[in-house]
Amino acid sequence: MAKETVLLYNCGGDEFKTLRALLMMLRVRVRMVEPSRYHLPLEQVAAGKGEEDPKQQADIPEAMMVFCDLGPGRLDQLLNTMHRTEFPPVLLKAVLTPTNRTWDSRQLWQELRREHEAMRGGQETQ
């Protein structure tokens, strides 16, 4: 069975300290994803595999989370706990699926941005 993991993008500052502590308290592995790993398939990033590429550019400008190998009950528990805890909102969230597991981080970010804009009716994000 795979280890429950959350991939975090742009969540390294002090403002996200509570989020990282919450995940560790719930015994969920946290992987901080750096630009040098953006080119790798998400399944490799979640597993901590693949070769880094230091030439990669930091072109994901906002916080993003990817939930990997959490069962429905655990995902609900985590989301409910996050909702009750005060830390900066992470608008872009995804679950690792059979469809997106081979995507790289940029592909996922672009899809999440499209979905977010569609849900907001094309309004600018605040």
C-alpha cells in the first residue's frame, strides 16, 4: 500500500507552517515540490523518484496541493480539518488519479487554472 502523501507547491513560507504541521500530525507525508521537479510525472514526484533538472523555471506562481493515495475517508478528514484551521487558502487542489498521474506539474497547474476560472465564470481570481 502506498504512503499517504501531499505534494505542496509554493507552500514553503512561514504562513504555511501550520498546514505543514497539520499534515505531519495526521501522519501524511509532505513533499515540497521545487521547480527542479516540475518536469517529472506526478506519480514519480509523489514517490520521490526521478532526476531533478536544475534548469527548470519556477513558472507555477501560486500555492497548489496534490493529494496522493488518500482514501475517501482520509481525504474528507484532511479537508475538514484544513477547513477548520486558519492558514492561507490553497485554491488549487487535486487528487492524483489514473488520468493525471502521468502529467507533469505544469500540465496539472494549467488544468486546475482552467477549471478554477470556469467555476468562477471567467472572473479574475482575488
